[in-house]
Amino acid sequence: MVEAIYGCKWSLTVYQLLHHGINRPGEMVRSVEGLSTKVLNDCLRKNTQFGILERTAYPELPPRVEYHVTDFGQKFLTVLGALEELQDDLSGGDENQEGTG
């Protein structure tokens, strides 16, 4: 699951948009240059299937759909953040170890 989500370059962008209160697909597409509706829908569908995001459809005209991070998604994003910190530590650690030995 981590590989599928982390490997999708748009998933992290979607998480950032949601964090900033942008939770409607049309608004997401307008907010990010290069993000197409098809790619976004694939990304949102994948994240919903994994239980990271929750889709809410409102019965109104015109139809309105919003996405929100689930409780599980919050835990998952915490793990992703820790992985990024670890990667940063490893990248910085390589530089510090070159002069030792």
C-alpha cells in the first residue's frame, strides 16, 4: 500500500491540498498545474480504496463531492511523514560519514 500511494506523484499533492482545506476535485484540478481530472480521479479512487480518504457525495444540484482524510488516513500520513524524516536523516547522514573512517 505504501509503495502504491507513495509511488503516485499526485497523492502527496492531494494530501497537501486537503490539509489546506481544498477538498473538492474541481478545485484541486484548478489549484495544481498539470493535474488532470482523470489522473486526480484515479488517485482519489486509490486512496479511498485503501481507506486513507473518505468520499462524501451530497444529493444536490449540481452534484457536490468532497474528500476528507479518515482516522486511518491520519495515522498513515503520520507514518509517511516519519518515512520522509528518516529519508532526510539518511541523506544527511551519508554526507556526515564521508569524512570518517
